[in-house]
Amino acid sequence: MSGKEERNGKWAPWWVYLCVILGGNYVKQYLVQDLPVVVNAAITVVLVGMLFVVVTALYRGVRSANR
């Protein structure tokens, strides 16, 4: 998305997703470091999906409360 395009407020900035997902993955790696790779990958996919939904919901909630 270019800087000239108008943001519609549906999505948080990309860096919010990046920080939350990287932080969540760091904690996950610490907790499940001894599991097999396949299980670890499955947990990562579920975790990233859940974090994406949570960040989006929180962002939209905060944005609508400020309007």
C-alpha cells in the first residue's frame, strides 16, 4: 500500500503484527523447544493465526472507541 492511498482503518499497521507475532513466536520457542519439528510448525501456524485475529480485533475495537 502506498503512502498516498487512504487507510480504511480495518487493519493495524504492519509493524504491530510483526512485533506481536515475533514476540509470540519467541515465547513459544522457549516453551516448546523440545517438541518435534512438525508439532512445532503446527503450533506456529495456529499461534500466528490467533495473534493476527487478536491484533486485528483489538485494533478495530480501539479505533471504533476513539471515533
